[in-house]
Amino acid sequence: MVPPATPVTLKKRILRTVIEEILADVDDSAKKITLKIHWVGGVHTALRIPKNYTGGHRRVAEGEVVDRVRELVQVCSDPAIASILNRLGYHTGVGNTWTETRVVTLRRERDITGHQKLRDDSWVTLSGAAKELKVCPGVVRKLVTRKILPATQVVQNGPWIIKRENLRLEEVQQYIAAVHAGKNVPRRDNGQIKLSL
């Protein structure tokens, strides 16, 4: 075992005396490099290491962040994505917080297309649903948390997206009518059984 304090030049000389040759085989499809080390004395060792993609380095953002951006770009603009990433506690590869510019740079490096308005009119965000129902976003959030209005979140703490057709559900319309009339809406118990009369 070579002590850690050993000078680098000595470590290199030791390696040159024990390694006969190293063969490298690059597999682009699997993004791996296979190294075959031929040691003096006839023993061989094979190593498979991941190949860096173009632009890859140790200061690049984590893979999980890239996955989150890929999901969020479907429903959010770049400033909103930066805000969500910061709320979730993600940082850039060098430890900075996220800004719109940094999100744009990440998207460009990873070839992720930017957010466009939802391609069809079948989905709305929580605030979009509130505008259509002519109520405040808090009312729509209550509908979602009470499981009256089905909605999904791309990521935790991300924006809610709602199928536009679900805004026309009978129970949703009754709730909204009660809100518009200024009536107290009874709390729904999910364990309650409906009986037909």
C-alpha cells in the first residue's frame, strides 16, 4: 500500500512498473468505456466506467434536477420552474440557487424544449380553473384537497393541472353554485356512503 503522502511522480513510476498496458473500448450505444488492464505477470482486470456526455463535468446539475425540469416544462414557464426547484431545495452543479437564466441554460445543454402553452385545451392549471369557474384559487384548491375535483401535480409542490372536463362535474358545479350564492358548503366526508332515495 502506497502512503497518501507519497509524491505523485513516485506513484506514477510505481504504476508504470506494474502495468504492462491498458486497452480502452468505447461503447457509444451503452455510454460506457471498458478498460482492460494488463498487469505485469499476466493478470488482467476489466473495468466498465460511464462515459461523459458532451458538456458533462463534475459541476453539472444532478440527474434528478434534469428529470424534474423535463416534467415541469410541460406545465411551467422557466421562472416558475426556478421557483419550484428552489422550494424543493435543489441547487445547480456549483451550489447556486436557480434563476430563470440558469433553467434556460440547463434546458439548452440538455436539449429540453421550453414551455409552451398547453398544446390542447383539455388541461388547465389551478389558477386557470379559478378564472373559468369565476372563483378565487383558494376555492379550487379546497375542491382539490377535498377530492371533489380530480387534479394531479407533476412534482410535489409543483402546479396542479386539472382536466377541463372535470370542471363540469355535477358535484363541482354544485359547490361552485353554493360559493357564488354565498352559502356555506357542507364538508364532504370521503368515508360517507351515498344512499339512493
